[in-house]
Amino acid sequence: MRTFPLLAAAAALAFAVPALAQTTPADLRDAALKDDIAWDITEGLTTEIGPRLAGTPDEARARAWAVEKLKALGFHNVRIETYRMPVWVRGEEKAEILGPFPQRLVLAALGNSGSTGTRPLEAEIVYFPTLADLQAAPDGSLKGKIAFVSHAMHRTQDGSSYGPYGQVRRAGPAVAARKGAAAILIRSIGTDYHRNPHAGGTSWPEGVKPIPAAALSLPDSEQLERVIKRGKPVKVRLTLTPQFVGERESGNVIAEVPGSDPGAGIVLVGGHLDSWDLGTGAIDDASGVAITAAAAKRIMESGQPRRTIRVVWFGAEEVGVFGGRAYAEAHKGERHAAAAESDFGADRIWKFDVNLPASAAAVGDRLATALSPLGITRGRDIAGDGADVGPMMQRGVAAIDLAQDGSRYFDLHHTPDDTLDKIDPEQLRQNVAAWTAMLAIVANAPEEIGPVTPRP
């Protein structure tokens, strides 16, 4: 566990108050450092539900569980808002090098992957070090072949390498299909060296037929690369049998802390309820829904805020942000003052950014004061993170980002290792404390928080 040595001293100096009701942001923040609610939610969701692939009965059980939990915590207006979505489910996954050096490979089908059909696919590997190399391949040059794209995602605190390297997963399979490939293998989008593949979705533009697409674990990817560099033709047998099962129901679970001033707008917070199916979705994103709900409950127990705090546990984020888009469409007529999402694990928050109108600049200053004792500094970026709240931010809703340390996030992201034991309770509490302080300030700010220009 990590400790926060500056917390006690800074809090005592900057936020010393009489032992009265815990109503100031500093009081609420410090009390949240003893929070057990977020752990209880995370432990319950991962234990009693487990993996929650979008559109499946497991995700439906998670919604029912969430309604019961949020009602038990005392939230108001708890309900489910449903929508329909296309559903993909995983099947059999096997791969092996047939020659020149026969051996098994560990991999996982990418979300929306096509199938190899009733018989395994046996084909020669064509190696591409980068996505750019694959894009430069002549049209038709991969007919009957398996493309293999290797690359090395770099570990960063802010997760910034995920965007460019993630394109190999998100767009690479469609590129390979256009080049005529029978299938594609990629190096997992991750930074660990466990023999765990990383799941994740891929997209097929209109007119592109899905081909089998899978991610190799990092050790297996590097092993295949070494085999290829021996200079002999490499043949692989691949079995992937996922299915598209048509449209099914998903939904968002919504709960509220009603505000005293309906005209002041809604503060939208939350995370996503669904997960990939390899692990139990602890860091992605049981901890996120837990952190935001625990913080909102602390505000609720301290008295009625000026603005309504709306907690949303979004469905179907992993497979295409269906819940976020459905929420934005359903609630486009409501005034939202600000939005924020927790969806980057549960390690300590180290900085915050805002996208606030000039009229609410003082809100950002108050956030800096309240968050500093937690070791959180103000960044220089324009806020706007969070896939699920992104559609609302694109409509001009103000944004607050509380940035978690992502140094180890992509060791675990979308893998079988995304399990409860990876969460540090002390760092989880620091998250709740930061979110509690943020909500206390934003939900009660006397300034009007109006529309903003979304970040590019």
C-alpha cells in the first residue's frame, strides 16, 4: 500500500475546523479517507456478479444488483433506462505454430471478431512491425494469409500511449481485411509480461466483412516475432468461434441525490457497469462506479446540495459506448452543469483538470485548494475524459477530470488479472476523498456553471 505523508500535516494546517458537523469540503474529504463503501461495492459486484459482458444475462444480473445496492445506500429515483444493442459473444480460442517450431500460443479474440468457422484456419503469417506497415501493404497482398502486427505499448502515468497504440486493435483488423487477409493477430495492447492476453473491441466499417481477429499475450507475441526472425516461413493453425447473436437489451442504472435548485443543473458522475469477460472487472470498472457512488452518498448524508447529483452506472461501454450515447439522447433536454467519470482503475489520483466557463473560474481555484492535501496538483490540460460522459461533454457540458495514476493500469486492463486483489484499499479511499471534495464544491458552487467549448 502507498501512504500519503503530506495529508495529515497539510490538512491540519489548511483545513483545521472545530469538531462540528462535517459539512465543508475539507471535512467531508477527510472523513472519506476512512471510507469502506467503495470497497463494499467493488467487492460485492466482482464477487456476486463477476464478469459482465455487455448485452448478456450477466450484465442484466449486474443491473438488478446495482438497483438493489443503490436503493440500500439511500439514493433517490433509482431506475434502469434500457436500450437495444448488437451483441457479440466469445467462443473457442486456440492457436498454435505448426512450423517451423511447433508450439501453442495464448490469445483472446477481439470483441466483434469474425469466426474461423467449423474448421480451424491454417495459413502462413505475414509480419508487420507497426500498423503503418500494414497500411502500406499492397491491396490484395494478404489473400489467404494471417497478418501479424507487433508493437510495444509504453508505460505512462497518464495512459497517453493507449490512444496511438490502441489503433492497432481498433482499426488494424479492418485494414487487414481490406488487404485480403484471412485473419489477423496483434500484440496485446498492454504493458505487462504475464501470459495473459488483453481483450478489447475492434470496429468494422460498413462494407468490411469481419475476419478472425485476436490479441496474443505479450510473451507469445514476442515469441512469435522471434520465430519469424529465424527467416523460415511460419504457419499457424487458428481457431476462433465467436458469434454475433443479434440485438439484445442493455441499460443504464441511474440514481440521484436531489438538489435544492433545479435550475442550477445536474452534476453527472459515474462509471460503467459492464466489463470484458476474462476477469471480474475490478479496476475496469467496478471501482469507478464504487468511487463515484461512495462520494455522492457522502454528499447526500451531509445535507441537500444545491445541484442534483446524478450517479449513472452506464451499460455497454466496452463494446461501443452504447450506454453513454443512449443517456445523452434520452437526457438531451435537461440542463447538465458538469460531468465527470471514473474509469481508469483505483490507484491514487495525482492531478485534476477542468473545462469550466470563465464565470466559474473560482470553482477550479477552490478545487485546487481542497485537493492539494491529497497530493493532487492542478494540471494544464482541458478536461474531457470519460467515454460514457463524452457524448454529454460534446454538447458543451463542463468537465472535471480526476486523473488516476495509470502506471500499472495497462498491466491489468482487459485481462484475466483484472480482479479484486489488484485494488489497494488505501488508494481507493484517496479516490473517494478526492471525488467527495470535488462534488461538495461543484454541486454547491454559487456560480452558474454554463456551457463550454468542448476540447478538440
